[in-house]
Amino acid sequence: MLDRKSFDVIMAVHEMSGGCGAALTQRDICEETGFSLGTVNACVKGLRADGILSDANIITDRGYAVLEDYRVRRAVFIAAGFGSRMVPVTLSTPKPLVVVNGRRIIDTVLDALVAQDIRDVHIVRGYLSEQFDALLQKYPFVKFIENDSYSEANNISSALLASHLLERAYICEADLLLSNPKIITKYQYQSNILGMMKERTDDWCFNIRNGYITEEVVGGVNQYQEVGITYLDEKDGRSAGEDLKKAYAMPGGKELFWEQIFFKVFKGKYKIAVRECKESDIVEIDTFSELKSIDKSYDI
């Protein structure tokens, strides 16, 4: 088991070398991680002693074998809903398939997954489900899960249908326009949810203690606004699969958003970190007016 700083050092080496084995200095690693030179030197020393890094700071075969314990296995997209706030465009097209500046919204995340060799991809679909078949031309590995009750329950119904697929998995909302594909990485250290720091927000956001999410609330000041990409490690993914079933069966369970199992229904059971991103990395298009502001072709 790697400690967090050592994992971040290895990830910095992996990202900067592009997986091609380029030698890096400790100062290169400092710039990438933001760690002090003393911290990087201590991590590198330990990683070399364990045979994970070579003397030239190249990840060894043993290092990549160790990283397999942190490799993301799959991705699940929650894509069944109607997208009522995007009317009129969603009257004929599911929101994830809406084209923005020449590219389908969902493609921005799918392409990032492909770049990281994550091809075990499942899309939970419902509204105008047959239109998602068009994705198979570009992404023949995609598998579909049918949600026939998408209009009768909140997105917990979609997560429930994929409850057996949540271990070491990204769970993604399907309406995220990704501009920084590095948000999707091949390896993850622990369970986390993407969040961007906002001076003020009226959206879903997190209360944080020591880097971990303690509560999910609506609106706040100087808060991490929730972004719809979650990663669950093996243990949490297995537990979440069981807890989704329990939560759905509870009174009012169908009205839950699926992430509320962590911070409302089974509050205190999970230890989930916030993974920080920037506003420039990703956009969730919620309304037709937001779509028009991003793609002027809709402003007619």
C-alpha cells in the first residue's frame, strides 16, 4: 500500500513522462506536484528502495505492477433522464447526445476514457434510448443498461441498475462538457468526487473536513461545488452497491439522488475525498440558455 504523497509522486512521473520512460529530475516532480523538494526527495528515496522507481526516476515494471492495485476498471454513465431544462433541444435528442461546438457532450468524457485505456464502459439509458446506439459506431465497446423507470424515480434508479459495476469505477453524469481530458486518469488512490472551488454557488456543494466530504448541501460561500464525476474504490464500490438497494427500498427512496447514500442515508459510513478541478476543466450544461452561451449556433 502506497502512502498518498508517494502515489502522487508516481502519478506525476507517469503523467510527465507520458508513459514513455523519460527520465525526470526531482525538481521536475516538485513543479508538477507542488510538493517541497524535501518531500519529493524522501518519497523518491523510498520508491527507489522499493524498486518502484529507477535511479533515473523512471517507473519500473515492478512500479507499474504496484499501480495495478489502483487502476480504474470501468466507467458508468448515468444518462437516462429527460433534461427538461434543456428544452427545446432535448425534445428530439437525449441531453448527452446534444452536439456542442461540433461534438456530442458525452464524447468529451468517452474520448478521455479511451485515452486512458478504460474501455469497460456502461451507459444507463432511458429517454430516447435507441438514439444512444449511434455511439457504437465510434465506441463499439460501450454496453447499455436499460432504465425503463427513469421517469418515475430520480437518478438513484439508474445507479441501482449499475450497482454491480461500481467497484473501482468512475460514475459519471452524462451531461458534462470536458475541456481538460486529464481529469480522467488511469489510476486513482481513493474514493473521491470531483469539485471546483466557488466563491459563491447556488448549486450542490460540499462541506469538507481535512480533505474529506462531511456533508452535501445546496448553496454556499467559498465551497467546493459538486461536479458529477465520482470514483469509488473496491471497498466503497461494493458497499455502495448494497446500500443503493437498501436506500431505494426505503420510504422516499425513489426521490433520492444517488450520491445521497453517502452523505444523507448512510452518513458517516464512507470516507470520500474531494478531488479538485478548475472551472476551465469541465462545464455542466444545465439549461438551454447556458447551451446558447457556449455554442452560438443555438442562439437563433
